[in-house]
Amino acid sequence: MRAADEQRYTEYVSARLPALHRLAYLLCGDPHRADDIVQAAIVKLYRHWRRASQATDLDAYVRTIVVRSFLDEQRLRWASVRLFGHPQDGPVIPAAPPDTETGIVVHTALTRLPPRQRAALVLRFLCDLSTESTAAAMHCSTGNVKRLTSDGLRRLRGLLAPVAERCADGTR
């Protein structure tokens, strides 16, 4: 890579790194896995910088790389996971102020969704992308994005319904 291209690449990645990490974290729910996903994405971006830098919307191009890196990692992850001992029933979450607690509950529910549903919801509602932009990032049709979004919202409502009932009763 030429020095000028390398400089532009470095500036772009430095400026966008927090947003890329936030997107990866929202997709996978684990800060360490998010680091791995972002690292894989910026390596892919480096390899294809000449083509990527000519894209009409570089942020959308990079967002697509992050989403595809997450989905690829999800597909390959099952083969490398080894459980030793007895897994816990779930993470122990300490009491927190209501807004933080709500965020934790929603985040935990998001991590229980299938990867493609989670990606559709994160891109549509947390990254505020249109159906068309989400479809482009996920390399699927807009109809598929609508189905994934609908199924994901239905499942998310089901996961959050017991929590909402407890909150309404005042018994967190």
C-alpha cells in the first residue's frame, strides 16, 4: 500500500474504531469477541482498502464488513467451543440503577437471539439504518430483513415479557 493510502486508512480506522467496536459489541455481547470481530474487519478493510476507499459510502462498506465478520464468526464458533466443568445457569448481574439495569436486561435478551435476527435488530434500531441499508449490510433481500426484524422483535418481546410483568408488579 502506498504511503498516502496507508495514512488515509490509519486516519479512517482511528476515527471510526470506537463506533466499530460499539457495533461489534452490540452484535455479539462480549467485549473480547467484539475486539476480535473488529480486528478481523479492519484487517479485511486493509487488504481491500483500494476498492473500499472508492466506495460511495465508506461507513456502510465497513459496517458490512463488521456484520459479515460477526456472522462468519458465529457460524464457525460452534466448532471451537469447548465446555469444561459445569456451566453456570447464567451471569450474576449486580443490582444497578434502573436505566443501567434496563440496559443490561435488554442486552442480555438481545444476546439470546439468533445471530442474524440480532444483527437485523441492531442495525435497524440501534444503528438507525433503513431496511434497504440493513439488507445491503447483511447481503440479503429487504424482505428477509423485514422477516428477521419481525421474528426478532417477537422473540425479544417474549424474552422481556416476564421482566415487564415483574416490573409492573414491583418485584424486580
